[in-house]
Amino acid sequence: MSTTKIVEGVFAINKPKSISSAQVLRDVQRAFNQSKLFAPWLDNEKAKRTEESRHQRSRRKDKHIKVKLGHGGTLDPMATGVLIVGVGKGTKHLQAFLGCTKTYEATILFGAATDTYDVLGKVLRKAPYAHLTRDKVETALNRFRGSIMQRPPLYSALRMDGKRLYEYAREGKEIPREIQERPVTTESMTLREWLPAGCHSYTWSAEEADEEDKTVAEKVLHLGATSEDRTDEHPRTDDPLDNNFTPGSKRRREIDDEDDADIGITPATKRRDISPLPVMSGAKQERPEIQSEDFVPAAADPAEKETISGELSPPNGPPAARLSMTVTSGFYVRSLCHDLGEEVGSLGIMSELVRTRQADFELGRNVLEYDDLCKAEDVWAPMVAQALNDWDSKRVEKSNNGSSDSPAPV
């Protein structure tokens, strides 16, 4: 067994666009497996396996020894930013990162709704947007600050009746009842930039949903009327939206977020069907993903869909807005974009997402750049070693002070 220090713990990497969080882990694992930095960890694991019983060894799906990795909260392939990575024993601490606050920068594109609430989904409906102004959107944001009720998106990692939503979709089964709203908190939210029509390159998807999907989705997503169409006698209902699979078996997508709880059952109405309407959904689990010798790679993510410019209202296309927000666990940015679009009398989809901070990890401060993995080990290894050491020092300090294992909230 090696006497050299075994390096393990938690660090963060800046996930690039267009690849899944699982693929980032595979790339990190490949670099770590070939490195001098993690050779002691691999030697130690090899020594432990020689002491295993024959039965234990035979139960392993993968006989190859690899650095054990996991992440503390997945990001969509289209999203970028902070991805928490656990190494070795650090994977046991990843659950704590699912409950901490996160800061995002997101771009919403107005005028359309899609089945995934983002630009990669199929267009369900389009709406006017010529009336939209920065002031109108600023005013509407007030409804989404503080403690609010939010319905998770159709593509989410949640369960219903103990079964994941994406499993219903894969099997071609209808979800038994409507997804229920749940409480989330927006600690801060600002409109950072207003992008008038013709002053940006964001576009809607070129692919439209078929009529059957549109009929079901419009019922589930409450797309029958925008906020401007409602009266006081018929107030708006909060609708869903932001981390991996799509309705049906044709597409897979990876989504962000959080809680892997059973949904659709509230304490006061257990076992009661909330709605007879069928619900489309699909998504990948969001528990901390562990990648080790037993890791089985997921199917490749689909290529990003071709997009086209908007066709409603002004010829220059729809406006967009860049938002910055700090939110609690369970918050879906895609749901925010969907709901905000309705609130201003139009529709909205998420066009871009960056996670700038999660717990103590923040872009530009203590997050490893993904591109550094392609460089020589003497470039990235010192940064990884320092990050793991810093995390472990904070963990020991909290333990000595009697604090919990939870990461700092800011």
C-alpha cells in the first residue's frame, strides 16, 4: 500500500456547453486515472481489493480500478458553470450540496412555449410580444421574489407514486395526476440586461410538437390564457419550469435539479388524484451521481436542434432578457422562464443558463476550468490538489466546531 498522501475530497469544475454532466465526470475520471496525483488513491484501492473475499470480487460489474467520482447537482447539456465534483470519500458529502443555495444567470426568450421550457424543446405555442418592455418585465419579476409556489417542469427528476417521471414517458404511460406546486425561495433576482428585438441572436426551436402533444401539454401547462387575458374572477395559476430525458422514447435530455422526492401527494390530500388530466414528463434522477468502477455510461445526448427566428409581432423577432438570481434548493429556472412569459402576457423559454455559484464555489474564484484538463498534469494537478485540501480543511474546522457537514449557504 502506498505511503504517499491519498488525495480526495470535493472541488468544482466549470462545465462547458453542449456536453452532459455525466460526460464531464468521464473526462475528469480519464485524466485522474492517468495522473501521478491520484496514483496513491488507485494503489490504495488496489490493495483493498486484494483483501476482498472471492464473493465480493465476483460481484463487481467492472473489474477495472478507476478513481471514484460523483457530482452534487447536474446541469443541462445546454447549461454551463459550477459543477461540484466529489473524489473518493468526498462522494459521501455530495448530498449536502443539493440543499444549498445556488446563483444563476439565465436568458429568457419571449414569444413561445416548448415542451422542455427551453430552446431545445418542441414548440407548443407562440404568442404576441410587441407589447413587452423592460419596465413591464421588471414589474412582473416582483411576483417571483421571496417565497413562492412553483410547479416543477414536465422534464424533471422527481418521482410520482415512487416512480420517476421519465419512466412513465419511456413506457408510454400517462402520469396519473397533475404535478403539484411546491414552495421555493428566491433570495434575490435582478434584470441585468434587456435585449430588444433584433439586438440578440437567440431564436426559437424550428421543431414543433404534433397536435396530440400540443393538446395534452396545453392542458397541463395551462397555456389557455396569458395573464393579460385573466380577470380577478379567474386569477392565474402558478405554472411549472429548470440540471434529463424527454417525453416519449425518442429524445433524452439531462436536467438540473435538485430534489429526488415523491411528488403529487400533499400532506392534506394523500392518495387523492389531483387532476384526471394526463401529464407528459421525463427526466433523469438527480441524486448525487457517483461514478466509479461500477459506472455505466449513459446514452449520448442528442445534437442541439436547429433554430429559427420568431415569426410573431415585429419582423426583427422577439425580445429577450438576462436575469441573475440566487435561489434555494428545488428551484427550476426553466419554470421561472415559463411562468414569467405568461405573467407578462406572452410566453417564454430559457435560452441560456450559467450556474455562477454553488455553496462556497464560485466562477472566477475557486472553480477549475474544464479546458485545463486537456493541458499537462502540472497545469491542473496543483489547482485540484489545492481545492481538495481547502475543502478538507474547512470540513475539519466545521467538525471541530461542532458544525454540520452542510456547505456554507453563501
